[in-house]
Amino acid sequence: MISTQGEDEKYSRRFFIQSGISLLSGMCVAPFLFGKTFSPDIKPVFSLKPIGRSLELADYYIWCSSPIWGEDGKVHLFYSRWRKEKGMSGWLHGSEIAHAIADTPYSSFKHQSVVLAPRPESWDSTTCHNPLIKKVEDTYYLFYMGNSNGKTDTKRIGLASSSSLFGPWKRTDTPLLLPGDEGAWDDHCTTNPAFVCGDDGLYWLFYKSWNTADYQSEKGPVRGNRKYGLAKAKHPAGPYVKVSEKPVIDFSQRPNNAQLEDAFVWKEGDIYYMIARDMGFYNHEFGLLLTSTDGIQWSEPTVSYLGLKSYVQEAPPPSYLKRFGRLERPMLLLDQQTGKPRFLFGATQGGSFGTSTTFVFDILTYKL
């Protein structure tokens, strides 16, 4: 069992001061109560304490919050946003990627600038979404997804790079990773990038996709079966080569069209870990945790976190927010010294403006 309690006294002192102000003003942390609705049958890997809705914008939906420590000692957040009038589906046909900063993980994030916006007549001309920020040596790499027709079948993973978190950012002219040939398990798209430096000296890029024919024939609220593939490169900017014609994570033989998405991958010792959002293995609200020694063979999933109602209680949202209660796009901010999980970031519907926001948890303990 690894405990992070007591490690960051300087953060804790500031948190209690800031949270007292925030709870009164509603600017940083929306009102909540610590929940006591944990299932007695399921013990999640992460013991979490809610910090709250740390980034809200009056005119935007917010999603995909990827944090990184800056050289200034602050937390920099790369997130996707789209105009409120587009509704929840605006992520697919009108998202842009922006940059926000907070003094600590316990503080409010303040919007700084738009980093990546759709480019006319390009492969990412309709949307820029799914940001994932990573640093390798002296360069920052911002992985993301773009599309060109406002639909899922042109989703492609792309890349922007910079020597500074403040830019300028140089984008690739072509996608970083293309779908497979027609009929392949991944012929529909490439999306949801997850990146890690492998122990083989290569750079690993995990990606989500599914088969177009399955997607078109599937009935019900969730069409198709999402799986994960793996591609590797000698340089973070590629070129990436897929390691197999088969997915490395595939739940399609399980009942209820079980699947997962929104993977985040990190490494501790000789083990690779993946946190992801459950889509029917247990339910659609839990987070999952999988482990691997080679990135190809993965363990059976366990529960990494529970549904949001197990941690916070909020007023019922507007009826159009159908995903309220889920924490999606889970991402970790690792400890600067140990490289171990320290804070959990996610996206969730609700908040002061009836849209969606960044939500942050303090990871008190965990047992991998």
C-alpha cells in the first residue's frame, strides 16, 4: 500500500485556505459532500478525496483535461472545449484545445489561450480534441485527435510540439497514425492517444479504434466495440508502426458489448498500468485498471475508481446532461519525485453553467 498523505504539506496548507474561500465563492470547488455510498463488494484501487470542479467556463463545455507540471512549479492543463450552444455533441464538430494554469492541483485553473483550433481544408478541419501532453527530454509533445467531416470516420491522431508549454506549437501536416485497411479491426478511425516510453528504447502509442461494419450493424445506445491497439516509433514524433494486426485489448467476446475507452498509460518499475473508463465490463460509471509487463498481454481489469456519486453529491443536472455521474477521460498527474500517481483528473457533466467541467481528485492511497 502506497500512501501520499503528508507528502505535500505545502499544498495542503494552501488547499485549506483556498478551499475555504472557494466553497464560499463557488469559483474553484462546487459544493459537495463526501459520499459514503461505496459498494461493499468492490474495493477500488484508488482511495480518492475530491478537490472539485477546478475549471469551469460560462460559455463552454470542457473535456479531456491533461495535466503536467511546468518548469514554473505550477500545473499546466491542456483541455478541450467547445461552445455551449453546440451541445454535448460539439466535441465532434467544433472542439478546440486550450491551455490553463493553476498554482497547485488544489487551485482554480485559469484559461490562458487556445493552443490548437481546427484548420480549414486540413485533416483536422472540423475538430481538435483528446489532448495528451507529454515531455520527452527538452520537448513537449501534444498528442490529439482531429477530424475533417464532423463524424467519427475521419478521426485521426495528430501531434503538435514545442520547446515551451506556452508555445509556439508546430503541428504535423498529416495525421500521426492512420486506421487499418478496410475490414481490419481498426479501419474506422484512430483516437484517444495514450503515450509512454517503453523499456525497449522505443516510444509507445496506444490508440482506440473499432470496425466500421460492426459500427454500422450494431444496434442500441453504444454502437460498435472499442478496442485498443499499439504502435511504436524510434522518436516521439514517429513514424509509428503498429505492432500487430490484432488489438492488444479486446473485450468483444464478453457479454453486453463490453468495452473500454479513454486509456491513460504509465509505468512503475517493470509494470505498465492502464487506467480507463469502463463501458460495460462492470458498468458505464466505473474506472478500470489493467496491468502488463510488455504492453501487449494485459490483465483482467479491476476497478480503479467508482461512479462520481460515490464521492460527491450535487444537485440534479439539467435533463439534457445524460452522462451526469460519470468521470470520463481519466488522466493522472504523477508525483514529480517518485513518478507515482498523485492526482486524478477527469471530465464530467454538470457544474455551475449546466455543461461539463474538469474535476480533480487527490489520490490518498492506492494499491496496484
